[in-house]
Amino acid sequence: MKNSLNLTTVILVLVLSAIACSWNRSDPGVVVNSNASAAATPEQSGEPLSSGAESQFAAAERLIAELYRQHDADKGPFRERKRAVIDKYFAKPLADMIWKNEQRPAGEMGAIEADPLYDAQDVGIKKFSVGKATGDAGNATLSISFESYGQKKTIIYVMVREGDAWKIADIKYPGGYTLLQNFREYEKNASNASDTAIDGDFAGKYRVGETSCTVKPVKMVYEVKWAKGSGIEYFFSKEGNIFESEEDKSGGRNEFRFDDDNHDNGTFIRADGKIFSVSRAK
């Protein structure tokens, strides 16, 4: 009886040992992950930059798009002549110049002779788009592009932060000049013209067709600087009230022909034969 009990005990011990071994044996086809609970939850993706540079640039893009919408609706800073409207879009240095230009007397030619948002006097806009702004937290640039009468054009906006808003610091045109430079050049020419213009002299500022020029006597010739472009032409007194330029590459000459001795009104005959009206700007 005793031997039988001992045998039973031995068998029980062996069975329990076998069960314990099966519990501890790892399945070779299963990888045990001690961080299983963490792996079960997908990693959170980054949140959109709701207050970062990306959203700030979007605000700059919206400002330019709104500027053109207002302009095309005959509103905005170049239509309404309201300081608050100008300040909404432009940084203070440029806003001051635009506002000063808008205070000119009715009928007096100012610094802006073409549409400042399209860089043209006559436009037929197609395929207009506002590009993506790039830069940093305080400065950015973006471009707008369009077609006008089949010609593709791109204009670049220089933006700065004033407080918590984007403002336009300057506008760069395809011709290599900017709106800020145009205002500064206009003021410089106006100052020079006021120093040299004398009634009866061929000097001062003139309207020539849809553009303008500033005439300054220099020794025995007249220096003519056109509103757009960096070139200067020199004109010589020919006879009567006629002033003739130097020959161009084709051998042609430009001419001012005035109808009166005060040189207030007349015509401008371009070297190619095209004629424009001329009048002294007030």
C-alpha cells in the first residue's frame, strides 16, 4: 500500500512538471512585445500649424486676393482715396506715399500713371492666380500672375508683418522697377522741376500721351527723363518752338513741337512717326 502511494506521488510530480514546462515554452512563431499596449495605439500625427508660419502665409495670400477683388470692383486703396483703406493693405512707408499722392488736386498728374496692380494702362485679364507666399515670421514674398491681351505677366509682392497683420511693403514689376522706387523718383523729379521750371522755358513736367516726362535744362541741351525706365534723352533747340533729340540707332529723331511760346501745349512726334499730345503738367 505504501509503495503504491509513493508511486502515485511520483507520477503526480512528473505530470505537474510537464505542465509547468509547457507553460514556460515560447512559441517560436510569436514575437513577444513587452510594450504591446503602446503598439496597439497608432502614433498621433502632427497637428496643423494653426498659429504657425504656414497659417500666417495663408493670411498674406488672402490679403492680396482681397486687394484684387476690391480693385476689380472699383474699390480698394487706389479707388476710394481713404486712408483707412490704404492702411489695411500697405505698410506705413508705402501707405504714406500713396496717401500723399492721392491728395493731389483734381486734374493734376500724380506719380501713378498706369494701373499699379496690373502694371498697365489698359488690361484684359485672364488666368489670374495668386501664388504661395514664402519667407519667415516677419518677411515674405508672393507673386501674382495673369495674362493680358495674350501677354503673360508676373508681379511680386514684398510683405512685412506690422503687429499681427501682413502688409505690402513694395510691389516689384517686370520692368525692373518697384512702386516704392516710382514714388521716390517722382518726388525727386518734382523737386528738380520746381527748381528749374520758369514760365516760357522748356522745363518742368509734361504730359506726353498717356505718360509723362521731366525736362531739365543742362548747359546747352535739355535733359528729358521719362516717367518709366532709367534712360535719359537729350534734346536740342532746333528752330522756333521745336526741340529735337539725338539720332537713335535707326537714324530717327524724336521731336517736341510746341504751339505757343510758353511751351505749354503741342505735340510729340516719335521717331517712328507716331504723334502724341503734349501739355505742361500743373
